[in-house]
Amino acid sequence: MTQAAPLSRFRAFLMTPGILRSGGLAFLLGSVSVMAHAPFGLWPMMIFTLTALVWLLDGAFESERKYRSAAWRAWAFAFGYFFFGLYWVAYAFINRGPEFAPMIPFAITLLPAGLALFWALAGALAMRFWTRDVRRILVFGLAIFAAEYARGHLFSGFPWNLPGLIWPAGGPVSQSAAWFGVYGLSFLTLTGFAAPAAMAGPDASPRLRSAPLAVSFAVFAILFGMGLGRLARPVPDDAQTVTVRVVEAGFGQRDKWDPAGRQAVIDRYAALSGAGDLDAVDMVIWPEAALPLPLLEDGAALAQLGGALGGETWLGTGLYRRSPTPDGGTEYYNSFAVLGFSGDQAQLAALYDKRLLVPFGEFTPGAAVLNRLGFRLPSAIASGMTPGPGPVTLDVAGVPPFAPLICYEIIFPGFTPDDENRPSWILNVSNDAWFGPTPGPWQHLAQARFRAIEEGLPVIRAASGGVSGAIDARGRQVAAMPPYSSDYLDIQIPDPGYATLYSRFGFLGVLALVLVALGALALLARSGLTPAKTRVDNKKTSY
């Protein structure tokens, strides 16, 4: 009995037809794949699940309706992956009150079902180029990568839990994001982790069957070694000695938005902001929508904060604001503002309006159409927020220039100003309390750490209900407060690193990896090492 015999038996089991069986197995595999992501970090799990998915697609390839079968299996896998990876969105609706409860079943099923359609299309597309030899590993990696790239960009984009994010942020392999971003690392992860699937199949040569696994091992060994080297090199000393105070008041969503407790929220933020040695602090930073009120319009709250902070320290805070329109309407913004104080008077020093709004949270795509069809949406959903003009670099006296990113804007690779306006650090203010005690806030943190690696810039986070603190330019967490703390953390902003290859050239590094893979496919096809067709006696089936 050969060593590959157990693998071949498992492959044969997965190739067994049947729409319910194949879909159920795919759903189960996708579901457990979530364990590879934060906060669990069981990244080897995805080696098993992606290998098994290739064998499921092998079964689709042998069926009479291979395109339909492949789309179904890939969709079922992705539905399980996104369902258990995103179930925490239900907490956002629970926390907003009973009027939003009817949307929960739609949110936790339709969102993952819709995202899984990208994988379904990729599965069907892969069948056009599928083979029974080692080339199918590259075909698989390219097809699923295309699905993930499309998911991150089309229809406003939602690049949450990309495959490359399974690597521990700040570790050696994650450093490769500085060269080709998390998308490039995702492509290598998809292809490399599917490589064991080549060990079982009709290829005649054992050496050829083991080649993808050997190449994948070599690639990740190189990434690991280069990552260690990058971590060992010190970040350039920029003599950046600015101190910020990150404040988290520790209120849950319902307590914060309870009108009876509004003053208690203001009092706690004011007390924590003015506590201790404030003379050494250049800016106090609050999370997204820290106070349950339109702060710029509330003179009493501004006067209280001016008394707590004095006149030497900036206050940077997330807030909601509204602005009248020429036609007599009102626009609402999710904003970040920097305020200075002179006595009880506040001056607005800088302002950023969030550009990338959360679908079905801050705006509803097609809300007007849904209302015309008879779906009566809550007014807060139907009206929605207004997007700002785009990413900016803010510059206030005594503080290095920084790029504010509000909430989930931090999950989008490359959403920072270009080289001409490159900031010295990134500020991420967020309200992770929407998502409760779930993996959501930890997944959000992991993505913030990858942005630090990609851009070569430190990240300061102020996240209600999430992990607040500081991330250095290598993605390492250098200071942190646990979720729902009622405390403050004084942080010296870490020094920025050099502009990374990814921050300069963006998708070109990813494109280079894709072109190498396509070239390898062409060489294998022309080399004669892989047969164009292999005789298979399996009976053709529907699924």
C-alpha cells in the first residue's frame, strides 16, 4: 500500500456524487475554515479544507453537468465560510433596537449567500480550464483568487476575512504583505494550501504529484525567512516623540444610547481625558461616535470638555454630524474631527467625513426601490449617511500628519493617501461594540495590523468594545487595552517605516504573481510532463 492510498480513498469519498452530500460536505468544510482566522488562529485548518475543496471540484469535473456541479460545491463551501465568519453582524441589529430585528435573518443568510456567489462563479470558471493533473492546483488558486479580488472591489467591496489574513499579523509570513499586499498573500495561500490535493489523483508520476507541495513549501519557507529578516531590521528612527491618549469609556451600545444616561457618558469621557499628567499628551483620541449626540452642535458638552482638557491638548474624536442641503433637507455624516479649546470655546481644526460606508448599516443599496415595492425600512436605514470625498491626510500643529480611517475603512488595502501626501501614521477610530463578544472585533484588529504592514506605517486604534492601542510599522501590537475597558492609554506614536513596495506600486506586485502562475501553467501544458487527457472509467453523474 502506498503512502498516498489514504489520501486517494478520502479523495474518492469526496468525489462521490449527490447534490445534498456534496453540498453538505462543502458547507461543513467551509464552516470549519473560519477557525483559521482570528481569534482562533488555527491556520493549518485551511490546508485541509482547501485540499478537500479541490477534490470536491475533481468530482464535479467528472460529472455530466460539471459547471453546475462545480458552482454548487464552491458556493456551499463559501456559504459556510462566510456564514460562520460573519454571523456577528446580527449583533449590530440587536444593539440597534427591536425595530431592526426583522432584518437579522436576512443579514445573516443573504449576506453570506451573496458573497458566496463570487466563489460559485469561480468554481464554474475553473471547470473551463480544469485538468486531472497537477495543473488544476494553479487553476484553482487563480479562480478563487479572482473571486476574492472581485469580492473586495465590486458593489462597494467587502474584503473581510481574505485568505491571506489567516497568517498571524506581525509574524514572519505576514511581512510579505509589504511587497504584494494581503491580496498577493491570499493568492499564495489559496494555491499553496491546495497543493496537497495533487498527491492523490491519476497522474502517473509520484514525483510530479509531489511537485506542487514541494514548491509551496519552498515558497513559504522563503517568505518566512525574508519576513524574519524584515522583522530583525529596525524601523528608521524618525525622532517622533508625540504622545497621544487613547480613551475608552467602556459603555455598551444600549447604555450609551439610553437618553437617561447621556450625561454619564459625557462625564466619563471628560474625566478619563483629563486624568493624570495631561501636560505630556499632545492629542486625546476618542473612538468612532464616542458621544450619543451631535457634539459640534452641543455647546454645553463642548464647554465641559474644554474645562477638562484645557487649552494645550487637541481632542480627536469620532462623531456624527449633520449639514443642511440647499433644498431644505439634511445630510448626515459619520465624521472624525480635531478640536482645540480656548476656555470653554471650541475651534474645529480638522475634519474628515467617512468615505466608505457600510452597506445595510450606514446606507441601504436600493432603499428607494425597496420602499416602492412595499418594504418599509426603519427611517435610520432608509435615509442613511452621506459619503465624504475620499481619504485625506490631516495636519494639525504639534502632531505628525496622519490619515484617519473610520471603522471598516481600515479593512480596504490601499485606502490611504498617495506618496505625495503620505502620512506619518494611520488613525483608526471604530465602534466595535456593535458586534458584541464575538470574533468580529478581533478580525477587525487583524486587518488593521495588516494595513500597518502594507503601508509601513504605525496604526493607532481607538475602538469602543474592541482592542484599542498601538501597532508598529511591522504590524506588531505594542500597546493595547482589552475590549470594554473604562480607562485610558498614553502612547508614544511609533516611528513610520520606509514606504513599502505595496504602498508604492499597489496591485502590480499581485499582478506579477498572477503572471508567474499563468506562465507556469503554459509551460506545464507545453512540456509534455502532464498528459492532456487521462483515461478515467468513473461513470458520469449529475452532481
